[in-house]
Amino acid sequence: MPHVVTQACCGDASCVFACPVNAIHPNPHDEAFALAEMLYIDPVACVDCGACVEACPVAAIAPENKLGPAQLPFVQINALFHQDPPARPAQAPVPPIVRIDTTRTRTPLRVAVVGSGPAALYAADELLKQPDVHVNVFERLPVPYGLVRSGVAPDHPETKTIARLFRDIEDRPGFHYVLGVDVGRDLSHAELMAHHHAVIYATGASQDRRLGIVGEDLPGSTTATEFVAWYNGHPDHAERSYDLSHERAVIVGNGNVALDVARILATDPDDLAGTDISDRALSALRQSRIREVVVLARRGPAQMAGTLPELTGLLGRSDLDVVVDGAVPTPTGDVDLVTEQKLAALRALPTADRPRDARRRIVLRYLTSPLSVEGTDRVTGVHVVHNELVRDVDGGVRAVPTQTTDTIATGLLLRSIGYRGRPVTDMPFDDRAGIIPNDAGRIHGRPGAYAVGWIKRGPTGFIGTNKSCARETVNQLLSDVNAGLLADPRSDQRSLAELVGQRCPDAGDVVAWRRIDDLERARGQASGRPRVKFTDIEELRVALANAAPPRAGRRLVRRG
């Protein structure tokens, strides 16, 4: 029975290299890998060995005969990708890894990683595969994992199982957390370089793009990113409140984050009660009067930003009424296989003019752009223009406004039109691209400084895309080590621990994080939830001070 990759696919390609018959594609050597929405198993080539199941960090792979009803569409999706496969070798080529030349290195390699999300931890993982390496992972918050903790929707618990991989990385000899320390405020880049051979920045792309229209800053208009952080209990956003007293919410943008937010707003709160959603958010959603969520897309269905796995998962929900506002046109010219599948799924949907039923509904509305946000003291609606698609001489398609406009009444407007990195203290910054300028990870003009993840390449790819991105950056760093280009640090690990203790007495480490993890899981166990997060840092500190340490853990410097 062939195996199938499902919606939870993170794309880190561990399964690709585990497969003995090269049945999983695309692999990191393929041009299509960087833009692939998921990986696919060839049902003909698959030998049902199960190696991919063990390798997958998010439990996204299962035998075809063990799929639930919501996962069955992925059988066809996997098979369609391999309808006319090119000739391939029996085994996918493993990307080369630079090895440290131990004959030329005199001291253990020490590297600081700034950030603790997937890109940071994949980079730490690649470094710790080398002999005699120490990695200090710095994080502004007292808890790690970045968007895996605060960005993944609570009703996608399978995606969060990648935390098991992160835990394995944390257990590697030489790994250390420095939590609750803000690099750029508490410690400078120069101070990090004084204690390390190199610094890798993995700070992500946390700044939302703006609409640039009148009324955008009215109360009731905010970003989808902030809303996601709110319902996920991020300490910076957990205490916010949102007016959910109106019948309709509007989301501008139609990528995966927009679809996540639409789905959470439209889901029965009782179905979220067993997740790790913030208690404050769950309480607010129980009082919500929102019955319709309109998702606006500037261009047409063929240019949909949301991925096929995310769309397939949404359309498989029987508790939600998902409709399309208007017909789904047949695109002119050739479209790729993934786009064909998206269009076929959208064409099968009912249109928005059908009679409403008792379910909450999500309206997918294409070829629509906001012109202004209506309201005086707060949002009352969004004025929009209808667009048409125009093909450029180079074959590209762009949306052009028509003369037709209308207003959509709403009390909540969330924008989700893309992200960009924030400048990093003491690092160069490309304001147009929103990244640190770099050459395959080497930061321009800063010897010993490197970048990985979205701050390196921009907001593209998925969780697992960071694995190949991290390998590229780490290979650059290790090549520089072997070439003798990195200066030895002037101070040692104990000196770093003393500096951190002076600047940030409450800084946490692996021991502290494991204690927090245990406490959150214990808080959730009583109510049948995976965890109840600490959303207030002071409350967390009090609980941490009163809790017994876990058995396993590693401090920045061992005492005694």
C-alpha cells in the first residue's frame, strides 16, 4: 500500500533522503523545490517501507489505507504530481555538507544564533553535527520556537509536532539557550562576536506590509499577524482585545495566514476548546457574533496565494460553509498542475448568492482591492474596487482596477498582504527587500556574521524550507572556518554567562524552558488540552521560581 504525504507537510525533505527508491519529490536539487507547496510520493515507485514515516518531523505521511476522510484528497494530489515523471536516479542526491577541517582548528567552534524559530534551530542542528561545536541560541522571549509556537493555528496540532525535532536538537551536546535576552538591546553584536567565532541572525520577517489607504489605522483595522499572535497567546499581544460584535469580518489577502484566520473566526469555539488556543481568545470567540468572513484577493483564483494543501483542508471542513463570490473563470494559457487542482476545487464550490444555512461561512472573493476603510471612530466598512486581469507583454498577469466599486460592511478588518524583516542593530539592511543583504548567508560587510531564514531570503517557503536554507548558510560559515577567516573569540563561555547574568538576571536556559514546558502541559492536562500557555511573563516567572526543575537540561555554564 503506497504512502501519502498529507496537509501537514512541512517540506523539510527529511523524507526525501530517507526514501531508498527516490519516490518523494521535489528534492532540494530540483528547481521546483524552493516554490513547492508540499512534497509528493509517487504511488508507483513507493515500496511501502515506511522509512519516510519515521523521518517526517510532523507526522504528515501515512499509508493510503490509514487516511481519514479529510486526508483522502491527498491520494490524488500525490499521484497527479507523478503523472509524467522525468527519469530519476534510484536515490535522491544528498546535498553536500562542509566538514570542519580539524587539522586547522585550534579551539572548539562557538557560534551564536539570534532567534529560536525553525531557521535558528535547523542552523543549530547543522552546526552540532560537526565535532566540538558549541551553539548559544539567543531569544528575546523566555520561550523558544518562534512561529511554531505563536504562528501555527491551534487547530493544526500536527504541524506543531515538529517541536519533537526541536527537542532532539536541544538535547545535542553543545546546545545552549539564552532566553529572555534581546540582542541589540541587552547585548550588542560586538559583544556576541567577543564570545563567539560567528553570529547567525535568524530574526524572521515580523513586520506586516501596509495597505496604504485612508482609514487603515482606525480601531477595528489591524494585521492578521497580530490577531494570530493574540489567539496563540504571544506575550506581546495576549492582552489585546478585538471587537467581534459585528456579523462580518473582512481579511485582505488570501495566503495561508489569511485562510488560518478566516477558519479560526468561523470555527465553533467548542471545537477549539481542546487546543492550545489562548484562554482569553477562546473566551472572546465564545462571545463572537461573526457569522461570515470575507477573504479578499486582489487577483484571480489562478493566482491564489494560499497553498493547495491549505485549501484542500479548508474545503474538507463540513462544519463550515465555504463559497466563492462569483464564477471561477478558466485561465488563459498554460497553468501548472497545482494551479489546475486549486481551480478545480474552487469550481466545485457553491457561489455566495446561494441561500445561507445555519453554519458560519467563509466567502472567497477574488479580483477585489480595498480603496479606503470606512468609519469615523472605528471601522464600519471597507470601500473596494473590482479588478480585471491584464496580461503583460512578458506574460505576467496583473490586476487593474475597473470603474466598479462597492462597500462591504464590517466591524473588523485584518490585513494579510505579506511580511518583511525589520532592521537588525549593527547589521546592513535592504529596505526595499526587507532583508539583511547577504551572499548565500554571508552578511555583506560583516565578517563572521551570517543570516538564515526569512531575514536572509524574504518571507518565502514553509517551516521545512528552513532546513535547506540553514544548510546553505552553515556551509558558508564552515567554509570560512576552514579558510581561517574567522577570528578566535576573546572571551570564553563562562565570561558570557557572567555577562548575561549581569545584564539579564532572569535569563533562561534549556533547564528553564523544560520547566516551563512541563508546567504548561500540566496546566492543560486537567482540561484535556495539549498545554495552557503562559501569556504573562511575570506570571511565568513566579511559576518558574516555584517549580521543580526537570530531570534533563543544560545550563549555559554548569555550576558546581
